[in-house]
Amino acid sequence: MKPVLTVKTDPLKNRMSMKMSGSVTVVEARQFRKRLVAQLARLKPGFTLLNDTRDFKPTTSDVLQLVEGIMESVISAKPSKVARIVSSGSGLRLNKISSRPGYKTAAFLTPEEAVDFLDG
């Protein structure tokens, strides 16, 4: 599967949408983080994030470290809610909703459920 790393923002809704799928290289993850940081600048604190990771397959510990850095960039921009779209075998084994100071994150199987959570 060819890797897909996309990030879009909607400043009117104050929402970021990310998609991470396939096997990503270190170079691709670094380039994605640069694009993400540029997009975060378009949003205000309290934005919402829709993160589709259903088919994401990190290949190395270096890529995993970069993904952690990507999420730290998001966290430091102060989202209010984060909705992850996951596959049934992975993310839902974790807590359905977990808390981190300052925002809520939840895992969903469909984009529709995730958007309903963010809009609610």
C-alpha cells in the first residue's frame, strides 16, 4: 500500500483533518510534520482534529518517534477534541475515550461517528 499523509484545515470550522495510511518512511514523516505545523498556524487554540489512522502501519521505531513528535505538535497547538478513526482490531482495544489535560480524544470505526463527536 502506497503511503498517504494528508493534512487539511478548515479555519471557519477551526478543524484539522489528517490521514495517515500505509507504511511511511522517516523522510515522509518529517515532510508531513512540516506541512502539519504550517497548517496548525491557520487554526486557533480549541480547534478540533479528525485523524484517520485506519490503515497506518509505522515501519520502524524512528517513524514511531516522528509520529510522537507530530502528535506533540498538535498537542502544543491546544486542540479541544481529537477524534481518531481506527480499524476494529487496533485502536478500539484501547479506551474508547481517554482524557488528557485540556482536550478529549476518542476512537471511532467510521468517519461519521468521529465527525458527530467533534460537532457535538
